[in-house]
Amino acid sequence: MNKKIVHDALVLMTFALVLGGILGAVYQITKPAITQAEYEKTQAAYKAVFADAESFETVEFDKAAAEALMASNGYKDSIDDVERAVAGGETVGYVITVTAKDGSQGSITLSVGIKSDGTVNGYSITSISETPGLGMKATEENFMAQFEGKLVSDFVVVKSTPAAENEIEAIAGSTITTKAVTNACNAAIVYFQSLAGGAQ
């Protein structure tokens, strides 16, 4: 009986090792393709909010300090990435990637383009799992356009037709998603103001 248990255990162990080796090999083969796909996705997001930029340069930043800055301004959002938008050898603005942690169905990650003078170009969502027909409308142009070309200190959500430059009309039936996206854009504005070369 003991020999059978040992035999079965060895068979299972061998199977697990072989399977682990196969999975590891598959990961190593597919890793470059996955990395390239992620790179292309982020570059597309940057270009969507900064079409006139010729290139993007990653800005090293202190994540702990960024988190503290967000918290001190009342945001739960996290700053994930900062890219300098460059055209003609000059910095023309920044693309700040933010994760909003207060979506109705989970976190929402978006890249926000902000010109050097503080004008928000708009945002591009790279990760979202909101409800189809409701929160997913945050990915539609007619909603996204409300944020484009706005030089404001922050955006506020309203439930009626906007009467001011910084007002964002809420998605019907999805105020939570609207606020999450709006707060993420506001968080990007706050972080932009802290950058060297940000609007003074």
C-alpha cells in the first residue's frame, strides 16, 4: 500500500514538473509578443491624446510621493506612468496614466494628455470593465469629447446640460463611472501641476 502511494506521488510530481516546464517554455515563447502588444497598446493610447507629438519619453517619478499627492488632494487614484510628449525636440506636454479605483465594476485605467499650458487634450482608456450600454459609454467619443481642449483647474460632474467649461454631463444611469473617469482626469491635472515644466 505504501509503495503504491509513493509511486502515485512520484507520478503526480513528474507530471507537475513536466507540465510546469511546458508552461514555462510557452511563456518564454509568447512573452516578446505580449510585451510588444502591450507597448503598441500604450503607444496608441498616448497618440490618441497627443496626436501632434512626434515621440514620448518616459519620465521617472516617485510613486510614493505621487500617492501622497493624490491622497492630500482627496483622490484614491494612482499615477501609473508619466510620459513627456515631444515635438520638434521640445516638450509640448505630458501624458499621465491614471488608474481610477472607484469605477462601478472595478478599476478604470486611462491616459490623459495635457499640453504644457495646462490644456487637457482628452483621455484614452486602456482598461475598463464597466457595464455595457451604461458605464462603457465612457469609451464613446460623444462623452470623451467633453474633456477635450479644456483649460480648467478641475472638472465637475453635472446631471444636466453643462453650463460651464469645466462641467461634465453624467452618463445616464452611470454616475459612478462618470465620477471615476472625471476624478481620474482631475488627478492627472493635479499631478501635471507638480511636474517641472507643468503650468505655473
